[in-house]
Amino acid sequence: MVVIRLSRGGSKGRPFYNIVVADKRVRRDGRFIERLGFYNPVAKEGEEGLRIAQDRLAYWKSVGAQASPTVDRLIKQAAKQAA
């Protein structure tokens, strides 16, 4: 199964997440198929904290990829920011 989930990067105490499409069997920070965007929970004022490529997200969902609960929450947050 193909999933849309977060892959952690950054250093200790300064997390940074890539939103990726990956096979469910691959480890969290391992190999992925495509990078759809990023999420920076510690973004300062004026910095971009969340970006998702909506066209690619729609494509992957149309072919059956399942988003994790956290990514679902971020998708709703990005839609709210865009509106």
C-alpha cells in the first residue's frame, strides 16, 4: 500500500518534516516515491511553515494513496490558509 506521511529531518530540538509518498513497508525516514511538500512546526513569524503541492496530492489520492492522520490534519490546515 502507498501512504502519504511525514518524514523527519532537522536536528535535535529543531524538527523539520517532509511530506512524502512512500510504500507502507519502508521505514519512516527511508526511501520514498515523491516529495509533496514540507512542514516546519517551529517556523518563525514571516517564514513559510507549510507547503503542499495540491495537484500532486490530488493525483496520489486518486490512485489510492492513503494519508496518515497527521497529514490529513495538515491538508485541512493548508486548505484553510489558501482560502
